[in-house]
Amino acid sequence: MPTYIYQAINENGATVSGTIEADSVASANALISARGLIPSDIKQEKAGGGDNLWSKIQSMSGKVKVQELIIFTKQFRSMLNAGVPIIRLLQVLESQTENNVLKSAIAQIADDVRHGLSLSDAMVKFPKIFSPLYCSMIRAGEISGNVPNILERLVYIIEHETKVNNDIKSALRYPKIVVLALGIAFVVLLTFVVPTFATIFSKAGLTLPWPTKFAMFLYEILKNYWYLIIAGIVIIVFSLNKYFKSEQGLLVKDSFLLEVPIIGPLFKKAAMSRFASIFAILQASGVPVMSSLAILSETIGNAAISKSFDQIRERIGEGQGISTPLKSAKYFTPMVIDMIAIGEESGNIDEMLREISKHYDDEVSYAVQGLTEAIGPILMVGLAAVVGFFALAIFLPMWDLTKMVPR
């Protein structure tokens, strides 16, 4: 088992050092953290060339994983609570971060803060790592002087969002695989199986039934115009991808997804959960309502719902409260509106928003389960249709062929 030399910060903010045996840097990090220390630098006693190769591979990826951002935020909070100065804190985080993209961003943030820029303004320069919500929450913490609590709430938001997104992706992963497999099977049968049998049937002088004729028609199109089909698919995918990245295209796509049966209600419930959880934390953090709605508009994850926030903000600016403008919004449920109204009347809106978030978290879980159960029969129907089509295309003329065999 390799030995690692480490430096860490104890609960008093002092730097300590030592050695530890572990399977990997991550294991050493975990073991040191379990001792109540905050690792600042971990190096293997006999370093090889593998780490440099891994660093190069990682830097080429150009991404920061959600788990890496969560660890960064947790360590940031822990060192702030320990009283570590911000510049020193960022230097420690830079030295122990393995992701080169995040390491470079932290170094730049430290440099900007050293030259007088606020932490939130320094983070805004890296939108692919720190979302508008993240930066706005940090700014709210700077104004209120309570950044550690804000960081704790950010960890909750990131973990909550990751869980909801993973649940939805898990529900859609199986049907994607099945549809892809059906598509491949369809092309293989159409290209290799049907033409072989069709040739045998034609030589036997059989009149081919319409399923076989239609299958051969599709085969001829695929055989003679495959390059046009591929080019058409590439052009359509590229054009749609470019259009959906535009403001109008994104609005059309998100509006359509919200209206799709089975999937639409799931997305609506996930959006309501996100709205309530983020709004509750922003309100508890002292962020003004108008600013909160602006942040929500950027982070809600659906352009159709985001657009409704602009109208809500206008009406709130006229002094109509929050619940009244929500009634005119298309995608907000009566339960959300009524509970926010109760929260406004009782002066406890952040607590009501947390209850809404918990309710819709459960609703999302039920909807994911219902989606999984509903997709199964739909996929079975699709599979039966494909299998039935090719069965008719092959076995109908084969049945006629058996009648021609003398007995």
C-alpha cells in the first residue's frame, strides 16, 4: 500500500503534516478528513509518471463534475468556519484539487480576490463551473456576512438537483436503449434478412404479399439512397440542435416537453420542486423577492417557465404580492399558489416553500416510478409491431411456398 505525505489544517486553523498509508489520493483524503483535518496537500512518497498522464487526460476533458463541485463547496465552508483567510483558503483548495479545470479557475479567482475583486464577481467569470445561482448565493452571503451558511445551502441545492436529474435520467435510460436496439434490429432485418427471403420467393414465382413488398420497397430506398438518408439525418439533427440553442427554439422545445403525455407532468413536478427549494433558500438567505425571481428565471431549467417569471416580476413590482401574480402563470399548480398565499399571510413563506419542495420531491419519485411502469407496455407494443411486421413479410409468402410443395 503506497504511503502519502500530507499537509492539513486542524480545527484551530494551524497547518500540520504527516504520512498516511492509503490505496489512492482519494482514500488518503478521506482518511485525513476522518481525523478532523482539512487536507491541503497530498503527495505520494514515490511519485511516478502516472499522475502526470492522468492530469493531462483530465485537463483535456474540460469539465468539472458535480461531485467535485460539492467537495470544493464543502471544503470551502469548513475552512471558512475554521477561520482560514480567504486567500490562504483558495491556495489550499487549488493545491489539493485534482481536476485541472477547477484548479485553474481557483487560481484565477484567488488572483482576482487578491487584487480587490469580490469572491462572487471572481466566480462569475467561470459560468461553466459556477452557475448564476451559485454566484448569486455567494453574493447574498457576502452582503449578509454569512457565507458559510450560504455554502451549506448551496451543497443542499446541488445535491438535491443532482438527485432529481439522476432520477429522471434513470427513468429515460431504459427506453432509450430499447428504442436504439429496435432501430438497429429493424435495419439489420431490412438489409440482410428480408432481401434473401424475397429473392427465394421471387424465383419460386410467388406473388409477394403487401408486407413483403413494402419491406422490399424500404430496402430499395435504403440500398440506393443510404447516403442521402444519412446526410438528411445529419442535417436535421444539426439544424434542430442549432435551433434549440436559440432563445425561440429553446422556448418551443421546453413548451412542447411540458405538454407531452407522461413525460410532461414529470418535468412540471421537477420544475415545481426546483422552484420551491431554491426560492426557499434564497428567501431564508435574505435575497430580495425581485432578485430571487431573476435568479430563478436563470436556474429553473425550463425556458417556458422562465418566461412566466418575467411577467410575475412585473406584477410583483406593481405591489400585488407573490401568490396573486402566480395565479396568472400557466405552469404553477393551485397547491403551490395556495401554500405561498398562506405563507405570505403568516409571514412564514420560506417554511411553506420547503413544504412544497418536499411534497414535489415525493411527487417526482412517484412520477418516475409511474413513467417506468407506463413505458414498459408502450415499448412492448413497439417491439410487437416490429416483430409482427417482419413475421408477416417473411412467413406469409413462406406459407404460400409450402402449398406449392407436392405431397
